[in-house]
Amino acid sequence: MSQGKKVSIIGAGNVGATICYWLAMRKSCREIVMIDLVEGVAIGKALDISQATSPEGSHTLISASSDYQHISNSDIVVITAGSPRKPGMSRDDLLMINAKITKGIIEQVKIYSPDAIVITVSNPLDAITYVAIKAGNYPRGRVIGMAGILDSSRMETFISRKLGFGYGQVTASVMGGHGDDMVPLPRYSSVNGVALTDLLSDLEIDEIIDKTRHGGAEIVGYMGTSAYYAPANSTVKMIEAILSDSRAVFPCAVLLDGEYGYHDTVNGVPVVLGSNGVEEIVELPLNLNEQHQFAKSVNSVNVLLETLRKNEFFPVK
Ligand SMILES: NC(=O)c1ccc[n+]([C@@H]2O[C@H](COP(=O)([O-])OP(=O)(O)OC[C@H]3O[C@@H](n4cnc5c(N)ncnc54)[C@H](O)[C@@H]3O)[C@@H](O)[C@H]2O)c1
Ligand SMILES: O=C(O)C[C@H](O)C(=O)O
């Protein structure tokens, strides 16, 4: 699949290196470059992953560096650099540190790979995606935040575990920002076409919604750092959809320009992914309760954007 393509990953930590591993094993692209401040560890991981390619018949070229020159001519740049949260922290606590890191990275990406599509992963995801768009003055469809696929796949897992059947057949939909106010949509969730609302009681669905909203924190509580296998898998789904121009629909964080009634803010909505990045934004009909939840989620992200503005993070308009 997409053999001529090059993907660069900024941040060769848990998420970045796992994305690299998945891409190499799935033969999703021809070349992967990882960039990290801690160059030695990144080079070691690149060698380690390279040495797993041969048994898989993969001829993906993998390298690592701290020098951004190596990302030139990337089709996609994925940003996973920055701090993960620790137990007791919220994703929002990472705002200032990761916003600063992202701004610096985007300056380099604009120099060495100005035409690449950018996928943001670092948290708090929606605000960081906004920072990347503004710092790089990108057209909105070329910077896309990863979170909705992860949150939806968490909800799918909780649903099949609750039901005890339908493993691998559940489709769940989560909109909204990647925070405690995310918007799981049971009305748009089903098990091989059977509506979730016909399979579980309201109480059971509420429990699943709560578990989904706190799925990231649950893992942080156990590991002392945040999740990376499912986040990497979700990012790979986006990369493959873009590289293969599949025009698949996924929930992703994008800059809204009137969709769902909001402007100049980033939030998670269903989008069509293709070779231009976001090809289209899908506007789901939301009922009043869903609209109210989405408004709350937009407001939470806007509070973070306001904090960045107050700290003079963006040039005054
Ligand atoms: N969007 C999501 O759903 C999602 C899911 C998982 C993790 N995350 C976020 O992804 C980020 C990375 O998580 P992780 O578990 O991989 O963390 P990690 O600590 O394992 O890796 C981060 C890496 O970034 C590197 N780094 C830091 N500053 C850098 C810079 N300026 N330039 C280049 N490299 C730099 C570090 O050296 C480290 O290797 C965190 O912010 C985390 O919250 C988001
Ligand atoms: O929970 C985190 O801090 C990491 C990530 O956003 C996740 O949801 O796993």
C-alpha cells in the first residue's frame, strides 16, 4: 500500500515509535523518519524497528535524527512530541508546555516539508491542533487532530465487553473535543446494524459513556503515563486513509468554519479523509441533548484557546 510515500514522526516516544512500528509492519509507506530531541534513543528505536521488517517482508526504510532536514519531502508529518500526563493531571495541564513545543516544531516543518499534511497527536489535542494551524498558517484541511478514532474505539471495546458478544462488529461514534466533555453518541452506535439503544438500557449506556470519557485517565492511573498502542493504531488509520486516498469517514479534530454553528475553534467531528487531508466535513443531525453536549465541549476548548491568547501566544488580530 502507498509504497512511494514518506511519513515523518516528530517525537519518538511511546506513541511516535509505536506508530512507526505499525506503519512498518503494515507496509503502509516507503519511508519513515523519526525526529526527537533525544537523538540516540530515537536512532536506537529506528534500528530496532528496522530489524523487525525483514521477517515481515517489509521494505520500509526507517531512520531517526534530531535534524529536521531529514523530514524533507514528507507526505505526512505526525506530531507526537511533548509531555504526556501523569496520574492526577488533566490533559489541559499540558497546554502551555506542549503548545510551545508544537509551535517550534511547526516552524521547522514549514521550512523542510511545507506541503506535508500534518496530523497532531499531542495533548490537549484540540488546542494543540489549533496552535499548529495558526503557527503554520495552514489551510484548515491540512492539519488534522487524532482523537475521535481512539475515543470511538474505546467506546466500541466497552460496548462489546458489556454485551459479551459482537466483538469486532461494534461501530461507535464519539464527537467533540478530546477531554472530559467529549460527546459519545449512542444514537449513532450499533452492533452489525442493530442499534445500541435496542441492546442496552439507558443506565448501561450511561456507564459506557462515563467509561469512554475517562478511558485515557484509567490507563494513566495504571501505567503512570498515557496510552500508546490504541492511540498509535488510530493514527495509522488516518495516515493510511490519506496515503491511499480512501475517502474514509472518521471523527477527527478540525478547525470549524461554520459547521455545527461554530467558527474559529477546533473540535472533533466526522470528516472524509483523502489525499488532500480533510476532503469534507460531515454534519450529523444532532438532537437537543447532543447539541448541548457539543456546545459544552466547544466551550471547554475555547477556554484553553483564551488562555493561550491571554498569554500572548497568538499574534494580536
Ligand atoms: N490525541 C490522543 O488521543 C493522544 C493519545 C496518546 C497520547 N497523546 C499525547 O501524545 C503526546 C506524546 O505521548 P507519549 O506517550 O508518546 O510521550 P513520550 O514522553 O513517550 O514521548 C514524547 C517524546 O517527545 C520528545 N520531545 C519532547 N519535546 C520535543 C521537541 N521539542 N522536539 C522533538 N521531540 C520532542 C521526547 O523526547 C519524547 O521522546 C503527549 O502529549 C500525550 O498526551 C495524545
Ligand atoms: O489520556 C491521555 O492523557 C492520553 C490520551 O489523550 C488518551 O486518551 O489516551
